[in-house]
Amino acid sequence: MRCVIARFPFELTKSGVLDSMKGVKPEEITGESVTIGRRHYPVKQVGQVITRQDRRDFTAGEVIRALTKLGFICRRLPLTPAPLPASDPLRHASALLGASTGAWPRIRTNASRHPNG
């Protein structure tokens, strides 16, 4: 199958990708991934191996599009944000209001300066 990755045309086949990735140890997955054989690889790692280009030269989307057309299963990043650490409601509300410790600011009063005092 002919595809364009980083403005360069490539003729990719499923068997060619399998052969290229044979013996390659998967890196830690921190983003998009692809399943090749029984292993899960980061998409950028696979793109670098099959195109012999620097990872900064192509996007994960370009590689995902090509690998999906070849029949590989690709997984994108989850869109949900990570859960916030558990804390008590008072500290959470204080943090939203901008207070760093959760305590109210102390107001100084001086009775001798009061006009009626």
C-alpha cells in the first residue's frame, strides 16, 4: 500500500511492517500505541523503524492512518483527564479560591484608631 509519511511516499505491506518490527524491543508507551503481533509499541517508535526517519519529522496521526489501513490495531490517547488526588472539601474549595493553606486571612483591627473608640 502506498502512503505518505512526513511528505515522503512509502510502499508499506503488513508483512513488511511485521518483518521490520521483528526483534525490536517495545519502548514504554506514554501515548498512542499499535499492536504488532503480540506486542504493543508506541506509534512513533514503529514510524521511526519503518520509515528510517527521525520521530520529529512525522506525526503519530500519519503513522496511525497508515497502520490502520494495513489492518493493525491502533489505540489513541484517552481524552479524559487524570483524576485529581483525594482531599477534603474544605481544602479543595480553598484551593479554588486561591488560598494556599485553607485558612482565612487575619484582619488586623486597632481599637485606638477607631473614630468612635
